[in-house]
Amino acid sequence: MLHVRIHAPAGRAEEVVGVIHKTVGTTHLVVLPGASVDPAGDLVLCDVAREAADGLLHELRTRGLCEDGAVTVDPVALTLSTRADQAEADAPGEGADAVVWESLVEETHEESTLSVTFLAMLTVATLLAACGVMIDSAILIVGAMAVGPEFGPIAGLCVALVQRRPKLAARSLAAVLVGFAVAMAVTVGFSQMMDGLGYFTETMLEEKRPQTGFIWQPDAFSFIVAVLAGAAGTLSLTSSKSGALVGVAISVTTVPAAANAAVAVSYGDFHQAHGSTYQLLLNLLGIIVAGSLTLLVQKAYWTLHAPREISRYVRSLGIGSGPRTRL
């Protein structure tokens, strides 16, 4: 269940209540007249099944409640209520399969911001991967993959493509391109510094690296893994399964490829640099394609599935074209 708090402008609380009444899967409706001070108006509270939340939020946005008032949504960790159980049973589909587009857009918007923290995290991950490349340490490579924050803006780009939001697409693409450019530039300088200190040598880069040599030698499996990871990562975002997202982070060699390319450039090995860059671009393409297709499939599924389930529910209650009867 999700808890929805609506600051309705004066005189519009009845309209909001009507929207909630017509939404299958809502319950625990509360109206507090005059309780909202900023913005001034009434406070309307309700709980909604996750699989029905997107329809409710879309209707509220369409009616201008987000501009004239405010809508806040919070996840409910635990609800002990027969009405809540009935609301979830009435709502179409399963909550784990539902996509709350408003929440997804907001989340990816925040993750796609080109902030100092994002640049720092991506740079640290790339530096860590550079160390892993030079000493041929699979453990450091996995650690760098887990630290890298690049999936956020990549997911934002997928959402932007599916939702046709050019501003979000531009923001996400800028975060990816600028982020990797800065991280790789810093890593080139780091590699030269480590070489001057005697910790990195060209021999370490050129010799056989059985644990990390795959990073600059892309093949068909590179794209296949990226596609599978992109689909899994997108599903983890839409279903709020953060554990799956961690698995995605340590399965795609975007950060290690960028690190290997940067170190190779510092030593003038453009053959490895080219292979690593190709690996990076191949992985990014695979994730974007898979993520976008996954979102399109989910969108098509709910577009076809939800109306059918709601119609079946209405027929089961013997309701015609009139307003919904509350249980």
C-alpha cells in the first residue's frame, strides 16, 4: 500500500474525494477541512494499492492538483486492515508488477542530476577499477562495479525515452557523458602519478591478465550480459527490489572499461584503449536498449491489463455506469 497526502485548494476537497472514490484500490479516506496552511486549503488522506496508484496520481495531476496544491506519496511498511486487504484484492494485477510512473520519473530525475557527489562516486569507482586492472584483481573490479553510480542516469535515459521527456533525456545523457569524461580524465592523471611513484608500470598493463583481460576484449557475451542486466535493473527500479539492483551493479563492466581505457591512454596503448572504449559503449547500449524495451513492455501490459481487471471488478459488483459504491 501507498499513503497519499493531498493538499487540496479551498473548495476542491469534494472533487478530490470524488476522484478517490472512483479509483479502484483506495481506502482509509480522511478529510481534514482547513488543515492545510501552505498551500491554504483542505488536507485529504488515503491509502491506495500500489497497482492502482499510477491511475490516481495521473488523474490528480491532470486536474491540476500538483500545481494548485500538492500531492505526497509515501510507502506504507505495514498495514493491519481488512479494508486494505480488500483494496489490494480489488486493484488490478499485483503490486510487485506495478509501475508507478510518477514515482519512477521523480526517482530517476534525482539520480540523473550531475552533482558533485555523483562525479565523486564515479571517479572513485573508476580509480578503484584502475587499481584492479593493474594488479589483475577481480575483487577490486567487483568493488568498483558496486560503487559506480552510473545506472541511475542510464535508467533515467530509458524512462525519458519511453515517456518522451526530452529534458530528462538531456539531463541523463549529460550526467553519463560528463561523468565518465571527468572520471577518465582524473584516472589518466592518477595513473601517471602512480607510475611516477613506481606503483604502476607499463609492464603491468601489457602482461597477461587472466582475471581482468576481458575488460578490454569485448565479445557477443558483453552485449548479452548488458541486455540482461539492463532488464533486471529496470525491473528492480519499477518494483523497488533494491537487492536486484546491487546484482546489476556488479555484472556490467562499464566502470572497469572506462578505467582500463584511461590507464591505457596514459601509457599510449591505444589498442587497449580502443577495446576498452568499445566495451564501455557496448555495455551502455545494451543497458539502454534493454531498459527501454522493459519499460515499454510493462507500459503495454498495464495499458491492456488494468482496464480489463477494473471492468471485471465493476461487473462483479453489479454496477452500471453510475458512481462506484464504496464497500
